[in-house]
Amino acid sequence: MHDSIQLPEIAPFRAISPVPRRNQRHSLIVVLQVAAPILAGRITFPLLLLTSGLLLVRPCAGQTRAQDTDVAQATSEWGTATLIETNTSSADGSKLGMDADGNAIAVWSQGDGTYVSVWANRYVAGVGWGAATLIESKRGDVKKPQVAMDARGNATAVWVQTDETKFNMWANRYVAGVGWGRASLIETNPGDANMPRVAVDGKGNAMALWKQSNGVNYDIWANRYDVGSGWGTATLIESNPENASETWVAMDNSGNAMALWRQSDGVDLSIWANRYDVGSGWGTPTLIEPNPGFASFPHVGFDESGNAIVVWYQEFPSASRRSIWANRYVVGSGWGTPTLISTDSSNAQGASLAMDRIGNATATWRQGSDGDTSIWANRYDVASGWGTATLVETAPGDAVWPDVAMDRSGNAMTVWSQFDGTYTSIWANLYVVGSGWGTATLIETEPDNADLPKVEMDGRGNAVAVWAQAGSIWANRFSTVQIQILKEVNAKKW
């Protein structure tokens, strides 16, 4: 019985059979039909649920006829690591956004000898990286820049910046075809702001989230950007008298948002949430896990319907060991019951989460004893729930800072930093629906330490990763199936 995949309609090809054929020499052969003459060259295809194989190309009626031999080779691969800024001072804290067509924007903080500023660079699919651009010019150091990008290529960046008295929350917007605007102060509260986050919806509206001091402890604040009218008024979204921290926010395509944070009750640290509904605004803060024990670092994802999943680590069920937990929010029903998704007996922390458009999710985290941690993953399926925790790399050396992204079809890419005995390097692994995790791949080979990688995927399975290395910002791109035409087709009629 043949394995089956669905082939898309992509010029200059169209599928003539959804059934790939296997033989002894090649793992996978796919038959496509050509609609125009093809010369030797390279053509990019969306991910076809394979990472390598050979293709047979046949013509449409009245067009040129391909030889009855293998004429194309397919591979999915990482490119070569690229330095995306050439400033002389040290850079750090890179973050990344990506649109549906594979264009990306990276932001980071970098000094100029006087102040630490926010810089950005844009990747254009099919062209490459541009020139690093300063996106704010205020006096005072910045920290923790973040960026999010909508499907059309517009982006919103946020950060905190000192006025040499306190740290304030700032933002700037990139408009596709226009460029960066002017930085805007989006709150005027008297206390220090910190831990900025931002998310965008399908139309480019944005939600910024941060923590801010009230003079005694920190509260959680938010502000919304509406396309056409700009930033609104900063809003306090929780009023608990205890300290709040570790923010995260996500938005769905309709503009609804989910904010997450960690909050003390005077005894334990717990995970709280609040939902923003278009038309009615922020709701009531909700405790989403009643477990005893220290809980920290929530990470939330949204699907296109407004359902959400949150992951975090918590010292429960064992008070001496950290485990990864998850909870799901369903529109119309609310929050469910927390689920333990890590199963190994060692410490687990640093969870990252991504969701696809229909609500499937992938969580990755690091787990193990200090100095010898590995990267693990678990997948949430809308139809069946959470699966079994899986080890996604087996290399020796401490693996840390995992990040994960998903495409519209549910495929996932995770990246992390791993020590090889000399340097920490950036690694990646691809999850393909129906096949599972592949083999971990080293995606940079510079002779220096690399850390804090971030990754995003577009709707077709291409990915971009950025990271900090030796005081500079680097990037690499994963391209989905690349069709290498090996020979010209015959000129005979069909």
C-alpha cells in the first residue's frame, strides 16, 4: 500500500497524482506535471511532508515533454549562518517576528558608546537580510526589546527605556512598504516598567503587556494599538496587592488577547490570566492552576478561533523537582484543569510553546540535572490531547534556551543552545506531521559561544532563527522543499 500526501498546485507544476512512489534507491518519488518548459535551475516548493527524495516531472498536453528519468531532487535544509549587523559595539537580546510569506524582522539591543539602543533588520523572502536600522533615538538605555509581525508584514516592536529617572514603556511600528515610524511612549505611570511583551492580530492591531512598579510591588499593565487610531490608554489588568511578574501575551486573528503572568499570594507563586475581548475589553484575572508549589515562566499561544494553551514550570507534584504543566482555554467554556506534560524524573524548566491555526500545539523545554540538560517536547493534538514527552536531541553537553514555532499545517521547528565541550552552539530539529521529530541539526559553526536563539515559521514551513554570538546578532533560514532541476526537458510534444 502506498503512502499518500497531498500535493499543492504551484506554478509551473501541478500534481497529477497524490500518491508518491517508493523504490529501493530513493526514499520517496513524487510525480508532478509541468505546465511550461523548465530549464535547469532551482524552484522553491512548500513543505510536502518529506525532507528528501526525487521527483519525476511530466508535461501538460501540448507542452514540452520531460524525459522518463529522474529530473529533479528535493531537499529541505538550513542555509549558512549570516551576520545581520556589523556595528562595533556588543549586541544582545535578539527577538524575531515573521509574516505568512516568510519575511521576517529581528530586533535587538546594542550600545553605541553612549547609550544602549534598539536596532532592527528585515529579511525579505527571496532576497535576504537588509541593513541594520536604529528604530529609536531617545536619550537613555533600552532593555528587553520585543517584536511581533502580522501576516501582511507589518510589525510592532516594544521595549523599556530609561529617561535617566525611571524605565518607561515605548513602541514603534513597521509598515510594509513604508518602513519604521517614530518611537512612541505608551504609558505615563510614575513607576519603573519592565518585562515588555507584544502580540499582533491578523489585521496588525497589537497588544503590549508589561509589569510596572506601584512603589511597593509590581502590577500588570496593558495597552492596545488599533490600526488607524494608534495606541490607547495604558490599563491596569490586575489589582492583586502582591507582586506580579513574568508576563506573556498572545492575540488571535480577531483581535482578542490573552495575558499571562506569575503572581505571589504571599506564600506561593502562581499563574494568572486575563482575557481581552474585542468590544468589551479586559475581563477578570483568573487563577489557572491551583497546585501548591512555586510556578513560573508562563508561555501562551492562541489559535485562530481564540482558544489558548499555556505552559509553565512548577515545583509540583514534587516540592524538590520542577515539572512542566499546561492548561487550555476554550472559548465559551473557559479554563480547563492543569495537565502534567513532562514525565522524566529530573528538573524541567524553560518551557516554550507554539500553536497552529486550528489549535494543535507543541511545547519544548530543557530537562535534566544541572550541567547536563536535554531538550524535550510534547505535542497537543486537538482531537486527542497531550501526547508523551519526547527527547528531541541526544548530543552530549548541556542544552538550554529552547524556542519553538509552528506553521499553518502543524509542522514545528525548535531551536536551542548546546555546549559541545568547547563552545555553546545553536541546534535545531524539525517536527513533521505524520512523521514526528527528525534528527538534530547544527545550524551554525562559528568558533564562539552562541545563545538565546529564537525561531519563527511562515505558513509554508520555512523558518528563520536568530541568536546572539560573540557580541553580534546572527541568523539562519530553513527552506522547505527545494526542487533542484537536474537536466533540461526534451522539446518533444506530449
